[in-house]
Amino acid sequence: MNSNLLVTHVFVTKGLSSIAPAARRRLVFSAMLCAVLWIFHAPAHGAGLKSIAILDFDLVDDQRELAPATVEYQRLGVIRDQLQRELAERQLYRVVDVGPASELIRKYQSETQLRACNGCELDIARLLHADRVLIGWVQKVSNLILNINVRIEDTATGEVLLTKHVDMRGNTDETWRRGGSFVIRSMVEKSQGNR
């Protein structure tokens, strides 16, 4: 009889106690190692994370007559990219590429802001097969007072799963970056990822 078959036969018929102590330790160690590797392998590759489409941020410019926005429009893309990167790095969601929906996004943006398009964000997310969609906007109350707003919705139902809001004092690249980091840090601290 083959030695491997004999060990398997002994193990199956007589249980773990019938195996020599050294072989038993190796078997138990191998099983534990496999379990640990499996546990750490899944999160490292985003398994189990819900997918999310992060749409372009809108600007609500309350000061457009007095001090119209200029650099803020460039910062909208930067804040979107920052949130996309940090959500993925912190494994809060599996971020999907919105590129395949760029034509549909442009169509909706030509009609209205994405934050107020009455469900168009869900159409975009469905086209991308994303579980969730993040809509964001920055409100410029004045050149010193701004706020970042984020809303995450369930693509299937449209239910709002999470809203985040952070006030910023100052209108610089650094205040915008810190505001975006605060949104992510708050989500981590409150275990609000992967909803």
C-alpha cells in the first residue's frame, strides 16, 4: 500500500491521535498556516469589498458674483482622485474606473450637476456594475469658508447609505487635501466603509 494512502487511511479510520506526534504537529501547523494565509489573502485582493464608482465632484459657488471660482474647479478633480486613492488604499471599497461611462457622465453634466440630477448617478453606477456610487460636491460659501460633502448610495435601491460633511477654513490646496483626508479618517474611525 502506498505510504500516503496508508497515512490517509490511518488518519481517517483512527483519527488524529493515531498519527505520530511529529507528523501530527506538522499537520496541525500546515492547517493553521493555510487558514492564516487564506484569511490574509482575501482582503489583500479586495475580496468581499463592495465596488464603488466615484463621480466627478460638483462646485456650489455661493460667491460667483463677488469672487467667482477659478482654481476650485481644478481642485475638484484633485479631491476626487484623493478620495478614490484613499478609499482603495484603506480597503474601504473596491474603486471602479468610471472611464467606460464618460460619455454618459458628460451628457448628464451638460444638463445639471450630478449631485442634483434625480437619479442619474444610479444610471452611471449601474452601467459600471458598481455596488455603490459616491457623489461629492464642494460648497464655496466665501473664499475663507468652504465645505466638502460626500454621499454614498446603494446602486440597486438608491438608498443613501452614508453622508459626510467637513467644513474648511481657508481656500488652499492644503486645506482641501486635509478636508479630504478627514472624510476618509472619519469613515475608518467609525467603521463606515464597505456599507
